[in-house]
Amino acid sequence: MAVIKLKIYVANLSNVIGLFDKMQVWRSETGILGTYFEITGPTAQAATLLGSVAGPFTLNSKTIKLKVNQGSEQTLTIVSADPIGIDDLVDFINGIPSTGLVASEDGGKLRLSTVATGTVSVIEITGGTALTDLGFTAGQIDNGEDPRITLSPLSTCYEYDDQSGDPDNYYKVRYYNSGTGTFSSFGDPVKGDIGSIVAPTDLVKAYATFAKLDGKPVSGTAVIFYNVFMPPLQVGDIGIIGREIRVETDQAGYLETMLVKGSLVDVIISGTGIIRRITVPTADFNIMSAVAAADDNFQIQIPDIPAAVRRS
């Protein structure tokens, strides 16, 4: 699993905001034509799995093997007199430290939920000798849900991170009215971009908005960042060797990207002749402000030769 980033552009914002107040994100794990399910909801939700068998149970010395929030497999070994009622089983599991789980009773059956909420929360049953007794099966998995994205009358561009996605997943987005329950048709299915493997504390956001002389946005303008391969060449255990990052403005004239703090890069703004060498700062920055403060490393140098005295 990986962090998958989606960039969502809202066309005709004034019309959309008059009808809807939220956006839903749906994911398919089985291809572009696969089955989509929503990974957002009214509020952030934990991952949860419910057994299909009601207690009391015969469970002494039996095990549940599972993974929580994409961590390592852990084994819960149940120690109790048989039979054990659902309330005692819930108390026993909740008394095990550092599982990342909360057990609860639901109709006499065992419900296991993650402490964490949102798509970062995942619970997967991997095995164990107590599964048949409790009504679980190996391979059962559930994701938590993120809150639906709130539309703003001031923003046409939105970012969404699926914290437990896969580069092969497809996503669809649609608008939703939380008051009436009505929703729009889905947009086209898309794949997201895999998130950074560099820690967020080592990255900053570079951004810019471009407009024409008449004030209208300029879409499709590229900004290219070339790595000059000066320190930092390594962040933790990760070598920074990528040569080029290219980003283009969206329909609102906006672009952004993340860069490693302290990197030395050449910034090229296509169609302008602007080429500047900058050191990436330690806080989010406007690209235009950065290049305006830097020298043009590739300007043609004109020698300062005095003109000859005119004679006639």
C-alpha cells in the first residue's frame, strides 16, 4: 500500500457550489472498469470488521492473527476459561496493550475496529485458530474512510491523499449535497500519483499562479526544475538523484510541487526565457518570488567596451 495523491479541478465552480457542498472520492482496486466503492464519508471513520458468529465461545489458547494500519502481523492469543462470553472477550482484547485496536460487542458478535480513523487505518485478518469460532476468514480486510472534501467558493483546485492506496487503483469523484443527499454524475476515472517516500519534514511546497496581461489564467505553462546535484544528495537513507521535475499549470493558471529542502535547482519557466538557479528554501515558497531574487545563470554577457571616438 502507498499514499496516492489526487489533484481535483472543479470546472464551473460558481454553478457547482450553488448545487453541492461536498465531493465524494470512490476507488476501484480491480481496474478502470472494476467495482468502485467510496473511501470518503460524512466523518472520518475507523476500519472495522465484524464476526458472523455470536457468543459464548470456546477460545482458550486460540489465536487471531492480523495486521493493523499496514504494520507487521501481530498475534492475539486468548487466555480464558471456556466458555467465554462476548463481554469478557471484549474486555480481554481491549486489555492487550499497543494493538491499535478497539474491540466491541455487536449483536453478541465481536467487532474489531482501529483506533486510527481515515484511509490511513486498515485492518486485515491474516490467520489464526479462532477464526471459525468467531466468524472471521483469513484475507478479510477493511479500510477506514476520510471525511468528504468540502467545496469552497474560493478554490477550484483540491488535493486528496488516499493513505492506503495502490498505484494501480483508479478513482472517480462526484459532487454531493449533504443537505438533500443528491449527487452529480461521476467524473472520468483517473489514476493518482504515488506520494513521496521522503519525510514531509524534509520537503517544501513550490507554487505559482500565472496570468496573461489581460488577467486571464494561463493553462499548460510548464515550470521545469533541474537538479544540479549539489548537497543535499541524500536525505536519511534516500539518495536524491532524479534529474528533472516538470509541472504544468491547470485551467486556473496554478501549479505546485514538492521539493527537497536545501536542494540547488535550475528553474526554467517555459515560454518566458526565465532561467534561474535557486536554493530551495526551508518553507513553502512562491516560485516567481524565488526566481525574481536570483541571477540568470545563462544570460549572455556583453563586454563593457568603450565606443571609439567618432572622427569625420
